Amino acid sequence: MINFVNVSKRYPDGFEALKNVAFTIHSGELVLVAGHSGAGKSTMLKLIAAIERPTYGNIMVSDQNVNALKKNTVPFLRRSLGLIFQDQKILYDRNVFANVMLPLQIRGFQNKATAGRVRAALDKVGLLRKENAYPITLSGGEKQRLCIARAVVHRPSILIADEPTANLDVDYAQSIMEVFRSFHQVGVTVVIATHDTALLNDNRYRKLTLNQGKLVV
């Protein structure tokens, strides 16, 4: 499903975020990516989504060679991905329903078809009763749930999240993780970058640990 073969990423300023990283994430796994701030976690996730391209090495995602993708074919890769990054990009001038509907509109779904999908996604994350609310009225945990609903409304096979429990209290963090586990249980591949100690101490899931851009064995 996701395969890194000797991947390195060097930015124009000379900083090498990843150094000769190799791993495989199989379909249906839930994998945690751990490491200190600046270890390369966010870069790894951006490489999976073709937001960044590797300097060296090869990346395969859903049987597609990310290195070989032309710019106009990247959107087709991302149709299989649900992306949740720290800069949430919530639209504050639209209500919850409209925020979640946007990815479907971009993909050309008709309004009649989108409504059912949007409400199903909101129900999955516990926000169905707030479909008419505006993001400014939501708590931090509810905003994170909104981002998850928007990421999964097109039913991706891979869900990628960068620090989804950051700045949330313990109860909210646990509830967010339960949402991710529910997607994992129905076969979605889930990759979560985190420094949440409580989460990393959960031995049910495989961990990939980065230290200064290198994968720790």
C-alpha cells in the first residue's frame, strides 16, 4: 500500500529532513509515526501525499510511483487519500455541512449525492447535530472532528493525520483516536504522526520512529 525505498528529502536550504528511509505499510494497518519535533514526521506524510517529492529514493502509494507522477495526475492519487494536517484550512465563512461538502463539490458530485455522504461523515465523527453550526462556535476537539469528516467524506482507502491530538485535553484526544480506530476497523489504512506519549504507549499498533531524519530500528 505504501512503500518507501531508501528515501531522502533535502530542502533547498540544505536541510535534510529524511535520510535513506525504508519501510512498508500494508493495506489496512494503523501505523504511528513517532519522533521529536523536526525529526521528519511531517515531511514523511507530505511525501506520501505528493505534496513534497523525494530528493532520492522511490515511493509507491496505492500501486502508483509517486516519483513518476506528473503534476496533473497528482489529484488522481489524492482521491485515495484523506489528509489531515496541522494547518486545518477550515473555511470560517461556511458552516460545518458546507466545509465537509467542499471536497465532493471539487470532484464534481451532484448536490443530491453529496448530502447523504456529508451527513454520514458527520455522523461518523459525532457532529451530525452541528451541521448548521459555524466553525467559530466549535471547540478545538470539534474542529478536529470537522477536519476528519472532510478528509473521509470521499471514502479514501488511506487516512493520513499529522498530530491530530495536539493541543487537545486527554478526553478529547482519546475521543479523536477512537474515531481513527473506527476507520481502521473497517479496513482503512491509517498513518498518524504524533508525539502523544499516551498514544505511543499503546502497544496495539506498529510504530515508525524517526530521529534526525533517520528511521530508528
